[in-house]
Amino acid sequence: MSVSREFLWILIGSAIVTLIPRTLPLVLISRMKLPDAVMKFLKHVPLAVMTALVAQSVLTDGEAWRSPDNPEWLAFFPTLAVALLTRSLLLTVLAGVGCAALLGWLM
């Protein structure tokens, strides 16, 4: 199987176009001294993103809302408690995966 030169240039161009918007802000901001209020705000972004992802997966099933008697609610509440108590993204993910695995094993 051979790869055409045109395809190779398209692949390289796509990689560059994808890489620049992801790395450029990180490189520029890492050299700046951000105010304490901004740093305090940014510290909570991972938790907010994870909460939104977990809530969306628990509360909706495609376009429809899920009913509260859905078993996934049982994994949601311990995950939410860990997130609120620890403010740790890693511990939140581990708690959510652990609760989901335990529910899958029990049901």
C-alpha cells in the first residue's frame, strides 16, 4: 500500500492545524503571571467539566431525560459527594468508575 504525496501533505497540515490552537494558548499563558483571582477560578474548571459530563450521562439518555429510578443514579450520588468533598478530579473519576463497576457486578 502506498501513500500519495497529496495525502501526506493533507495529513501533516491537519495535524498542524489541530496542534496549534491546543498548544499556543498553553505556551503563551504559561509564561504569564496570572492574577490570583484567575488562578482560583481556573483551579475549579476540571471539576466543573467533570461534573457536567457526569451529570449529562446520568440525567439524559440521548434526547430524553432519564427517570430517577434508573440504576445509574446510584453511582452518581457517591461520585458527586467525592467531587464536592475532595475537589480532586482523579478521586472523582476513580469513585465514579468504582461505583459503576460495583453496580454492574451487583445487578
